[in-house]
Amino acid sequence: MVDTLTARFLDRRSTDKAYPLVRNIVPDMTVARWTQFVRPHLVPRSPDWPRGVMTIQNAAGYILSLFAFEVRADLHESRIFYMDHIMIPNLPGRETLWASTIDAAERLAEMSGCRAIWAELRGGAEHSDRDLVTSLERSGYVPAGVRAFKRLEARSGRAGDGSDGVKRAPRGLYDA
Amino acid sequence: MHSSTRQTDTGDAVSRFSLAVRADAHPLHLVSPCDTCRAREFSACAPLTGEEQRRLAAITRTINVEPHGSIFDEGEPAEYVYTITEGTVKVYKLLGDGRRQITGFLFAGDFLGLIHNEAYAYSAEALVPTRLCRFPRRTLEALLVEISHLEQRLLAMASHELAAAQDQMVLLGRKSARERVVSFILMLSNSAVRHGRPGDPVFLAMTRSDVADYLGLTTETVSRTFTSLKKQGLIELLDEKRIRLCKMSVLREIAEGF
């Protein structure tokens, strides 16, 4: 990790600050949707089963990357550290950011008593790219299992419309 | 790179020409633009050795943009990275209804277009006469692999549009118009100091309308807040563009919401 990069938990006060990074990765994201998504992650289910959002920040406190995490019970591994919504912008030095992000996840997994890490690469809107795969492989990760995805057809506006089902009139970047 | 004639309302050929963006190549046998760059000391370029500086200068073009001139538009292929060596730039996104949302201001020493996808995710426009170094992205990225400490410094400084947008989110989190305006003034002051310029008086390159857009306020509210701060003796409006900070400790308290 670069000396000036630090891993810090996202908290309620820094939720908004993380938004520009999220919008960079998911361009149509609104503040409201981001806040609605992230708030539950900031409250652990219990002290034994932590979850949250970890950020990588530079010395000035700017958030350069983040990921959501959760410790889950796993039939095979007992406790598994699950990382998802990995958001790292496409900028020079991103390999360093990947390395810092993976390092933060592994340290947190160890602290949480986990025996394995499951890193979720979604591709598509979140731009999982070859840098991520390369960095993970360098750190000893291997592809495992198969995850299937199907977007459901919208029925009565209740599912599959790509949103939370709430109809809103967009007004600006910071609402809707 | 395109000219900024699209910003000209009724200009004739001469004024359009004078507004056009100029790109000046710097052949190696001439003076390197880095030798005379006033922002270098405060930018990511500062730790470069002579040889590294020469290699960077070899892929650099200096761009001069007049006030209101476009540097790039949202949706254009993100082919170039810029560093501002003089002036101030606003970055903004166009909303669905045609309005603009300013998401940040960038100053001498800051990078522009560093974070990208295939296309620029926002537009960039000069607020005052602005000079930039322009680098072809792919060439720069290839060079950064070899000059790794420059790459590390770019990460460490994060002086780019993402940082500017995060500053804005912090400001928007302030509750009252007064807190937002004062926080903004102090942010400009701190930024000036960080970039080697005096923090007082604060230079406002942007219009009140730009400030309002950036802070999520109306122009009238911004103007009223400036006037109120002036009446209380907290600031002095030297002219339209310069503000003297009279009671720094009180201003800091206001910014923090006390």
C-alpha cells in the first residue's frame, strides 16, 4: 500500500462524500439511491457478524476506492468474508489502488476470524476489468463457482425495472 | 480539441478567432514549458527529475483557453488528460432538462480528465484566462508505468475532479446557506494556500450564479449571504472578484455550524 493511502470504514458522515466515486462508476446513480443502499450496510447485524463499507483514502481524506463487506456463515468455510460492490475508478495508479483494496479486505477478514474471502466481480456497470482480475490473481485468488444472473421482466412496476420500484420525478443530480 | 466559438453569442470572425483555443507545441530544442511553469512546485510534477521532466514535456502541448472557452464536453472521447498551470476551470454535468449542475472547480496544479471511462463524464470550461498542459492519455499512462513515483504522487494528491466533487458533497452537507457560503470561501482560501497563492484576499474566479449552482442555492441567496457577512464585518468585498477575510476564527466557527 502506498504510504499515504489508508483504509477507513465509511460512516454516516462520509456517505455523501463517497457519492462522486460511486457516480463515476455507476453514472446514473443518484444520492438518494446511494444513501438508501448504503445506510443498512453501516449497521452491523451483530458484533459477531460484521458488515460495512470500507474505503481507501489518501492523506487528504479523499475517497479513492471502496467496497461493501459482510461476514457470513458458510457451510464449507464456517465464516467467510464476502466483498462486493468494489468501486475503483479508472485512473493512473489503479493497480496500486487494487492492491490497497485487496490488502484492506484481507486484513479485515483476518480480524473477523474468516477462513476465506469471496470477492464478487459484477462486470457491466461496475467495470470489473482486467486490472482487477490480474490483481486478484496476483494475490492468490482463483475463480470459484458459478453465479447466474437474470434480469426479471417488469411486472406491475414491482420488480425488474432496475430501480427500487419507487417512481420519482428526476429533478437534479442530487435528488430523484 | 475544438475551438470555443460555440460559447460566442454574436462574435464576428475576429472575436471568434481571439476566443479560439490555441495549442502550442513545444519542440525539444525550445524552452520546456515545465521550466517556466508556476504551478509545477505544487502539482504532481514537482518531484520529477530533469530527465523525467524532459520526457513528460516531450508529450505535452500547452493549451490556452479564454474565459468561457470549452476544454472538453461531456460525452466526448476521453483522449486527453490536462493539468492546469494557470487559471480556474469549472466542471459540470448537463441534466436531463438542459440545466447545468456544477460539480467542482479546479485550480492551477490540479489535474483534469484524469479519471475516465470511454468518454468524459462531464464538461470542463475555463472561468478566467487559463493555461493547461495537455497529454494524450495512452501516452501518459505508458509513461507513468516507467515514472512510478509520479503515478504514486497522483494518487496521493488526488487533485482532480473526483476530489473536487467530494469537496462539493461536504459543502452540500452543510445545513444553512450561510454555512455553505462561508465553507466555500474558506475552501477557496485553503486551496489557494495549498497551491502557493495567498489565501487572503480570496479570489473568486466564478460568478455568483456559478457559486449558487455549485452550492445548491439561488443566486439571490448567495448575494444576500455575501452582503450579510459584509455587514457583520466578517468579510470585506474589495471588488466583484476579491474577498478579504476579516474575522477568520468566526468564519471557521460558522463553517463548522457553531
